[in-house]
Amino acid sequence: MSPTSDDHLVPEPERSLAEINADIRCLFARAEGRLSDAERIRHAALLGEWASAIRASVVPAA
């Protein structure tokens, strides 16, 4: 069975890349470049959210 266009749909991110990027920058600014364990966990979550937003913004080739 061949894939349909619905097979490649990625849900829309809840926040924009700019919003996520701003949160990442603020996290590092507050931590002065040295993240605590809790901040590392938050950073990892933000990176995951950022990666999802990037995937959602990619337009499939024809």
C-alpha cells in the first residue's frame, strides 16, 4: 500500500520557534551559562519542543 499525504502530517506546534528560542536564551542568561540539573532537564525539554517545531515547519518535497 502506498503512503498517503496524511501519513506524513506532523501536528502543529503549540508555540513558535521564536518563542521556544527565546525561552532557551533566557534559561542560559539566567544561569549565566552554567545550568543546574533542573535547568538541564528544562533545556532538554525545550530542545525537544524546538525539534518538533522544526519538523512541523518543514514542507515536504513534491
